[in-house]
Amino acid sequence: MKKVFLLFFALLISSASFSQGILSLIGKSQNLFNQFSEDKFTEAYANFDATFQAKVTQDDLKSLWGKIGERFGKLDAVSVINSKTEGDFYTVIVEGKFTNDTQNFMIAYNKTEKIVGFFLQPKSTAAAYVAPAYADTTLYKEKEVYVKSADHNLVGLLTVPKNATNYPVVVLVHGSGPSDMDETIGPNKPFKDLAAGLAAKGIASIRYVKRTMVYPNDFGGAFTVKEEVLDDALAAVALARTIPEVDKKQIYLLGHSLGGMLAPRLAMLAPDLNGVLLLAAPARSLTDLMVEQNKYGFALSKDTTQAGKLQLDSVIKMLDKTRITQLGAMKPDSNVLVLPASYLVDINNYNQVEVAKKLKQRIFIAQGGHDFQVSTTDYDLWNAALGKKKNVELKLYPSLNHLMSWQTEKGSMNQYSVPSSVSEELITDLVNWIKAK
């Protein structure tokens, strides 16, 4: 069974994410599906409110799960994909991946964290992906590749310009959490856009499914960014070196969000990289970013009550627990706000800005002014530290969001349900920077 993996930078931040109850209920929702899949219906039934139990017996619940299994097959993985407050209730949306299909569930909790509703959601009628105008398929072609690291084999796509040789190649590295090769969120596919835009202008790319999506069971205990990101990114760089048509002196790595945060570390580990490109990359610690995101979410909710302010203070105090820099008496797999202690110690002892200062490779840093998840505060920190270095170029795009697509305002997670392509201006800048050598 897949563990819930909190997507700090890209997916779970909502206007209600500051709620301490929501953070707690992520784990409860995961445990519920674990109990269902292990036929522990007595334990599962105990999670439900007495009012619900008065209408639905334990046998009814077991029968319902049996019918779900008949329709969709065996449960393989679950992910919490959204959460919000609904009056006096909390709702958590869980995506269940079964052998035959994928189905979303909505679980409603009361203030005592008991379940008062369990619903199968209708299939989404959300907008579909829209290919950007610059994705001219007559100018490029794609080939399936495999990024291999230790016991892992990740499918990916090599996108190359047609009728070209000796071209640069860029390895695309995801943000946090499980992700497909396109870094899909709603109808948006930023990595697919980037690959098409780069290839149409003569630059190849490699993108691949992230390990957290394909091997979720690997992330149930102790792990660090090495397992989550570094090993596979380095394997993709190694793969790039083997492609005959690639200019071996023009291999780059582009990291988005968490991937951008780790790009300097990857450049140290792969010194033959010609350069790294950081999109929406945090310059601060993971905890500082979460605190800012929660404060933004609280402000967006327009909750002016004292109770709300106390709740926000409580969550910030809880987030402070993630600032650990050494294990001490803690076990590596100790859970700290859904991440293992080993992960937090590793990332908290990494200072991406200081590492970037030491790099000899070229660096391009891009930031959207309408990004509410990694804000211009981070861009200002990058600029202050690296702005005068000859090997560094920085650019702020005032109207772009976290996915590097155009928006009229910062807004909320709702913007990700509307198709919006990666900025063509950004892609042109990336291409010009790469070709400038």
C-alpha cells in the first residue's frame, strides 16, 4: 500500500490547509483504506460517527467495499489529492488506484475527527490538456526510454528535434510528491509543454515518471531526497551521455520547485553538467516555505476570528517540529508531519544557496511573480546571493505562477483546474540561454 506523501510545493496547499485538523486527517484517511484492504472492518468501522453507524452497519460497510472491489479490482495505491473545510466539517479527497480503474472518494469528518460521510465521487468532467501553440509536432519526435537506477526502472520520453544532430539535451527533474513524466496537475502538463517547446527550437529533453509514483512502497519507512530525487536524476543524466546525437558538452538539468531546490546539489554530484536551470526554486528551508504557504492560505480564507488565528498559530508551532537537523534519539523512520525524520534531517542540512555559490557551471534562475507556493521572497534571496556572479542569470516573470504559466493574480489551487501552458517567453529565454553556452 502506498503511503500518503505530502506535496509541500505543488499539490496540497489550499485555502484551508492551515487547519491542524486537515493535517491530522491525511493520516486517518490513509489508515482507513489500509484497514479496508486488510479486511479489518471492525477497526475501520470505529472511525465512523455514531450517527453514521446508526444508518450503516459494519456488514453494510464490508459489503460496500466488496462491491467496490468487484467493480474496480484490487486496491494498489491511494493518494490524498485535496482537502478543505465545509462549514463545521472537513473533507478529504482520496484517489484510489485499483487494478481495473481509478476512483476518487470524498471522506467527510466532523470536529471530533469521526467520519460522517463516505462517498464515491463521479468521474471528473474537468477540462482536458490543451497543447500550446508552440508545440509543433512536425519539428520534433519522441522515443520511449528507461531511466535505470539500482533496482528501479522508470519509463520516460526522449524528445528530440527532427533532422538535427549534435544538439543540447535537458534532463527535467520534478517537484515534490508522486508525479508522472509530464508533472501533470489537473489539465496542466508543464514538463510536456517544456519538452515540446524546447524540441521545436532545437533542444532535446529527457523526462521520466518519478519514483514516488511507480514504487510507492519504497517510501513507507526511512528515506531522503537521495531516494526521492537524486538517484534517478543522476541516472537520467547518465542516460543523456549515451545518446549518440547529443552534444556531450551541452548537457543541462532543469529542476522545478523541489527539483530546482536540489539542482545545485545535483550539479555538484554531476560536475560534467554544463549548467542547471532552476524554475520556481525555493531558496529557503522546507519549513519556512510551509509556514509562508499556510499564512497565505489563512489570509486567503479571510478568517478574522480569534479562533482562526489561534488555529494558525497552532499549526505554525506544529510545523516548527520539521526544523530538525539531527536525529538524536529519534529513529530515521519516525513520522514528523507525514515525512520521516531522516528526510527532514537530510534536507535541513542542505543549503541550496550556499551550494549554488560554489558552482562553476552556468545557472539560470526563473521565478513567477504570481507564484503563491514559492514566492518572490525566494527569488530575492537567490538574486542577493548570486546576482553579481558571471555564471548566473536570473529573471522574474511578473505574471507567471508556480507552473510557469500566465495568471492574472496569485489566486489559489483553483487555477490549476484550468488549462494554461508554460510561458512561450520563458521557453524562448531558456533556449537562448542554453544556446549562448
